[in-house]
Amino acid sequence: MNAPSGDVGGGLYAAQQKVYPREVTGRFRTLRTAAIFALLGLFYLVPWTQWSARQAVLFDLPARRFYIFSLTFFPQDFFFLTWLLIIAALSLFFFTAVAGRLWCGFACPQTVWTEVFVWMERLTEGNRSQRMKLDKAPWSPRKLGRKSAKQVLWVGFAMLTGFTFVGFFSPIRELMTSAFALSLGPWETFWILFYGFAAYGNAGYLREQVCKYMCPYARFQSAMFDKQTLIISYDTARGEPRGARGRDSDYKAKGLGDCIDCTLCVQVCPTGIDIRKGLQYECIACAACIDACNDVMTKMSYPKGLIRYSTQAALEGKPTRILRPRSVVYGILLLGLMVGFVVAVAARSPIGIEVLRDRNALYRETGEGWVENVYTVRVVNKDAGPRRLLLTLEGPKELSLEAETTELQLEAGEVKGFPVRIRMRAGALRGGHEIELEAKSLETGKKLARGESRFIAP
Amino acid sequence: MSASDADRPPPWSRLRQDVGAVVWSSFLAACLAAMLFFAAFDPLTLASDDNPPWWLESRMTGYSVGFFFFWFVCAVAGFLTSALLHSSAGAGQRGD
Ligand code: SF4
Ligand code: SF4
């Protein structure tokens, strides 16, 4: 771990120097660009996708329901959310153990948005040396023009990002109408600005400093890695001793390795580390150094891959095994959880029932010798079509169900409360008794859901 | 252009590292807390009478205020933890 530098305190507002990573081209650069297009394409387009007259993916927080294509989730489905979180945590362990920080280099929002902001910076301020020169130069109309162009792009893109983000939680088409009519709600406005500002700050300014100093994932790397984990590494045995040489010189005779010490791998690194010093937690596995080094190797007519995807085991000359206890156990667990999740969602009852006791009275004695308990039955229809249900009581035979109607009619996605009473002849039972209210399909008679409660007698 | 350390940013100061780490990890923790809490509880039913305080008047307000509340509480815990870990208790006695 980095020892903190001498200046403790006061440094928070000190001007920070920037990283000026050199631009790079190559196979992995292309792959990363493809990943960025795919992921950001999904992010910006998914909210606009429609599914049977509504937004296909909408986490409708105000209405407390999530729509994901044909599925609708309600707070009653809380259990699926926790299940998903467990799957997410386990995937993290699994993919990190197998593929290292592939996530960081290719999929983390931090990296992906940073790439876009860096691209906009390049577009307006030029390449690495042009940017360094521009920053050192005194203010001039040209500098002002370039810097403002960059800010216009950044702020515009950040606002679009914030807007899209909110569009996952509040219908995006209506959001756009109100944005143009300047009638956005206060919280919508706030969250658009908040998320937009977070994107602007994190991707425009903090960049890989987030990975280096703030992200917990980066620090757990050593706990999740093993010798078989895919990492980006420099082949020390092949590269050392490093040293400058002429293009056609017989460097082997001089006792030199393949590394020509051009330091390009360091210049392209967005976190500013030297991969030749070995695996470091700062490395976000962006593969920029691979591309840079392969370029050099090609120019020198040396074989590629002095820096490459490899594993600790392979570097030590041992075989790499993808199948090993750690990956197999994680993999089986993960697969089991995912299959279970899909099965559980598919088998999810389309109806949810909650029986809420009247809070005001334990029981009520009517004039005609009956004792009653009062309930509200809350029924949710999670189905995509309307449903007709029959409500029945399961419990001691002394009890009977009294309601205006026991035939319940619910539209698709509707949540409705029905008042019901359960009663018995006075004195038939004493104390508390478990009861269940069951909803059956009126058409098929199939039991769809049940809700539990208690009947209290004097 | 050489790759000397001069054109690299200096490492963050300790204070900056602490603030960065605490703000970011408490943000992640608050996201999780808010998600689980509001999946289980509806802001509109949290108030027990007909005259709810302003932060429970609408769901969006409830969620938003709740999220910042969680963030704040998590950040307090984070700052206290980092302060405790950095101020070495008993360093004099153990001589380390
Ligand atoms: S270190 Fe953290 S923030 Fe950076 S890319 Fe990896 S996961 Fe994302
Ligand atoms: S060492 Fe290479 S892979 Fe790692 S962050 Fe730097 S350039 Fe990217």
C-alpha cells in the first residue's frame, strides 16, 4: 500500500496535477471502445424502449413497482431483491477470481464514463502533448475557446447522463415533456443535477483517482486473486535487463532483454503506474500498456506479448488452471443461485395477499350474539392481464367469512384493499386462533395465494 | 516526452484520501441501505398520524431525504473509524 505522503492535512484543497495519459491504439483499445459503445448504448437507449404501451424497464419508485419487460415486481417481492444482491456479490467474487479486474477495465461506470470524457477532451484540446502545452500556456482567446468547448461538451453530456439516469425511475417520455416545458418536479430536477454533477466530477476530474484512492473493490484485489487469476503482467524473464538499443543491434549479445525501456507503457497508463514493477493494486487492467508495448515490439520486429494477459502461475512456468477449487465452488454456487432465481421468478404466484387486522379493536360483539374480527385484505395482481378470484377462509370450523363479496376483480398490476369480517357465535371459541385467507382462481379453482392472520375471541 | 514522475500527479494527502474513501464508501453503503429499507417500508406509511412531517409528505421526498440521512450516518461512522484508526491508541506504551 502507498505510504501517505508527508503533508498530512491542508492538502485537500491543494491544486492537483493532472494525469495526461498518452493515447494508444491497438486490439484492446478497439475492444474497450466496443464495450463502451455497447454499455453506454444500453444505458442511454433502454429507458426509451417501450413494451406493451409502457416503458420496458422502469423502476417506478413513486408507484413502488418495478417493470422489467413483461414482469412487474412489487415490494412484496423484496425477497427477489435480496436474492439478486447475493447473486451480484457472488458474481463479483467469481469473476474476479477467474478474470481479475476485467470489470474495471471494460465495464465499470467509472472507467466507461471517464473514457468518454477523455475522448471529449481530446476532441477539443488535442492529444497529450498539445494538452500539456495548452495547460502551460497563458490564457488566450484560443485557449479560452478550446477550454469552453470542452466544458460545453462535458456539461451537456453530464446533463444527458443525469436525465437518463432519472429516466430509469420516472417515465422518461413524460420527463422529457416536462423538461422542455420547464415543469420538472423539484426532486427530479435535483437528481438530474446530482447525478450529472457526479458524472462530471468523477469522469471529468477525479478519473482513475477514484480507483486509486476511493474504490473499495480495488483494495480487495489481493484477497480475491489467486495464482490462476487472469492479470496483466510484464514478462520479467523476457524483458530484463531492459535498455535502449539500436533497431538492428544484436541486443542479445549485449546481454539485454526485450524491453527497450521506451517507457511508453508508463505513459499510456491512466493510473500512472509502471507495470514492469509487477502487479499493483492501482492497475485497473485497462490493457493500454499491452497495446502500447505490442506496437513497440512490432516496430522492433520482436514477438508481441512482452506485456500480456497472463497468470501468476504461467509466469512461474506452471500450467494455468481455470478449473480449481475456488472457481469451481464459486461457479457452482453462482449457477445454482441463478437457476434458482429464474425458476423462482417463473413460478412466482401472480397474486399476492396480505391480511391486515383492524388496529382499533381486538374484536367486536354484535347485538345478535356474534363476535366479529375486522380485516382488510390487500390483494396484488402481478399478472399482465385482469384476474377474477374467489376468497375463502381456512381455519377453525366455528368461524365464517363475511364480506360484501368474496369474488374479487383486479386489473393487471392492480393493488386493492377489500374489507372483510370473520365471525363466530359468541362463546364458540376462546383466545387467539390462526386463520388463513386463500385466493383461488374463479375460472380454474387453482389456489394462487394465501395470507395469514389471527382471529381473537374474548 | 519522458515518463518521469514529474508529469504525474503527486499522491493524495492523507486528509484527501480519508475524505475520498469515506465519502465514496459511505455513498455505496447508503445506496444499499436505502434500497433495502425502502423496499421494506413505504415512506407514506411511516408517519403514524394524518399530519406527517414534510419529509414524509411524498414518496420521492421520503426516499431522497432517507438516502441522504443514510449517507450522512454512514459517513459519520466512516470518519470516526478513520480518526480512531489514525490516532494510535497506546502507541507510547507499545513503543511501535
Ligand atoms: S477500481 Fe473501482 S472505480 Fe475503478 S474501475 Fe475498478 S471498480 Fe471501477
Ligand atoms: S498497468 Fe497497464 S493495464 Fe494496468 S492500468 Fe496501467 S496501462 Fe492499464
